[in-house]
Amino acid sequence: MSTFTIPTESSYIEAEGVRFAYRKLGQETGIPLVFFIHFRGTMENWDPNMIGVLAENRPIILFDNAGVGESSGETPTTIAEMAKDAATFIKALGLEQVDILGFSIGGMVAQELALQQPNMVRRIVLAGTSPRSGVSERREGVYEAMTGSSKNDARENFLFLFYGPTETSRAAGIASLKRILGQKKVQSSSQVTEAQFKAISQWAEREPEQKYDWLQKITQPVLVTNGVEDIMVATKNSYILTENLPNAQLIIYPDSGHGHLFQYPEQFAGDVNRFLDAE
């Protein structure tokens, strides 16, 4: 499959004092699919091969939340505030109902958005993410790679965090990274990194005898996905989400980790299309 090209020119919309940057592509009609990116990422960090398959079937909206990438404002330090900002953006576009796809911290924001705006969200995809107070099984070196304080270069840190140690997983990761870097122009600021790290840390705080009862309030159909061994957000969290969400299904991809959706971009997109198109 040839590489799909994501439009490079952004549109902007003002709401609640923030100038949100976004890119709309794909079909003109249907329920839009809104994307929530991973830690430190911008809307340019999605694999174009995955976006291309999804854009064949539906409207796609990529955006930078408050303070991120090309959007103005400051990134808040809680997941709840990030979800409020996302709702502000979606409402500003005049959209009454959307599907949402959240990856990593984006999946945390997606859960909060579904709780805050249940009538806005139709279906949810949660990739490589965790519930509040989820399980932490981080491998040695993960924190250093996330913060850039390890001895490895940026590419090796990315491959370590997102892909498995096998030749096949790393090769797919390198190919995906080349596609992403080919479209990447805007980086996140240190303010984004610090704020998102605080938000993730707060989200991860363990509560005694965590029951995950609040997940019962997310009644929309949910597709949960992950790699067989995610060293950033333990794969066990995907099972916790599926077990506690009342209407969830789970897909685990082989020979992969956190970046499973980029390792298998066309397959993942096909699975998402079937889920979103289901009756």
C-alpha cells in the first residue's frame, strides 16, 4: 500500500479563548471520527497509512488540544480539563455527535470525554491506554526513554517504548516512524510535556481497593486494543477496561506493544472500520 498523505495545512477555530488547530479529511458525510494523540504528540504524529484507510469510509478530524502543537493556550495538568477542552473544540465545530479514538494519554482523555459528554460520543476506540488507577508494570528504562534522559538517541527510545524487541516489530516500527517523520513539522513544547506528565501521574494514582465502578457509566460500544506486551501502559490495563466497561470488546495484536496501531496500520484501521460500522 502506498503512503497516504495527510493534508499539511491546518484550519483554526476560536473557542473559550483557545485557537484550536485541526485538519479535516476523508468523507464529507457520516459520523466524524475525532483522534486523541499520545503523550507529547501532535496531530502530525498519526501514521498516515492508518489514517488513509479510515478516511476512505468516514470524516476524519485530527486536532491539537489546548496548548499542544499549533493550538494556542496552555495544556492543563489534569485529564478532566483536557477532556473539557476537547469538548469545547468539538462543540465549536458544530458537531452534535462524534466517534472518538484515543491512543495512550489520548485514551484517558477519551474516557473522560465520554463521562462528561455522554450524548456527544457514539462509539469509542481505546488504544494502548488504561483506566484511572490502572496497573503499572513499567520495565526498567521506560521513564528515562519517555523523558529523553536515557543514553539512547530519540529513534531508539521510540522503538523501545512503542515496539517489541523482535526484528519484525522493530522493522515495522522504523517504517512507521519514517512515514510519521515525513509529515512532522511541529513539536510539542516543554510546557506540554510537563503538564501531560503531571496529568498521567495523577490519573495513575492507585486508590485502595479500586473497583473501577465508574467505568460502568461509559455505556457506549467500546473497542479496546493493545499489543501483546505494552511496556509503557501495561497490557493488563486493556483487560481491566474490557472487563469493567459494560459494552466492550478487545483485540490484542501479536509481536507488538504500545505502538500496535502503527505496526499494523491497515489491519488496525480495518478493525476500527468494522467496529464503527457495526449495527
